[in-house]
Amino acid sequence: MVSLACHDLRTPLATIYGFSRTLTRRDDLGEPAGGYVAMIEASAQQLGDLIDLLTLAARIEGGRYDPARREVDTRELALAAQERLGEERVKVHGPGGPVLVDADATPRAISALAQCALRHGGLESVTVIADGPVLHIDPITPASAPVVLGEDLRDLGAAVANTLLAATGASVALHEQTLVVRLGP
């Protein structure tokens, strides 16, 4: 049922997103209308991301998830989180290393974990260190730890990220104030 709902939500969302993008390109809107249309566009994009998360979770929990694994560098995964959330919010360090992962879903999962740490930890920034097949996300506050680990279901992105990573054989654990995501060789 969740997969069907996600599918049916995409058509009206595509209309909202498409027309909002068209309107934001116009120079004659003025303010505050231009700002409102930009907010509608951003919210439509956010809804699309949430629908993607729900679809992925439904596929995993329904036993219909078959990851298309491809070799990716863990530094690329960290940089994808930085690109998605902003250079001022995500600092990236470390040489990285090759891992075999779902190349479409894993970058979103790492971004979701970093976003959760920021949002629920009240933080201005986090650091993601790519060390071979392992990513370290730091700091994880005591208040955000259960949410980032998917134990306290207050963040859909983190919950789906943990579900995805478990389904692909990765491990997610907290070591002191650092989230350790072991993606494997």
C-alpha cells in the first residue's frame, strides 16, 4: 500500500514542482511572490525526496529490494553529503577507499545520517571522515544518538538510512561521539 501511495503521489507532485520551476525562472514575479514560488519549489523537491525514502523502505521491508552494487569511493560518499547539505555544514576529511555499494541509495543514506546529526544534535556542522571502507560522522550528541541510529523514530531519513545500510550488509554503530558506518570492502 505504501508503494502504491508513493507512486500515486508522484504525478501531482511533478506538476507542482514543474510549474514552480517555470515560475521561478520568470523575472516579472517580484517580491514576495518570487520568494513564495521558490519556497514551493524547494518544498516540492523535499516531498519528492521523502517519497523516494518511503518507496525504498517499502521495497526493503517488502523483500523487493535488489541493490545495484557498484564500486564507489567512500570519499565520494562524504563529498555527496557535503554537496547536498552545504560545505559550511559538512566538513570532509580522509583519503577514502573503494567499496561496493548501492551507488544510488548509499549517498542519500550518508547524507541523511549527517542531516539527522545536525538537526537533532542542534549542531552547526559535522565532520565526515572517509577512512578506507569506513565513514566516521562526528559529533553525535547524546540527544541525537538514538535518532541517528534509528532507535528513536523521529527522523525518516535516518530510519531509512539505517534500514538500507543493514539490508546491504553495512554496519552502523556509535563509538563515543562518533557514528561509525562500516561499508565493507
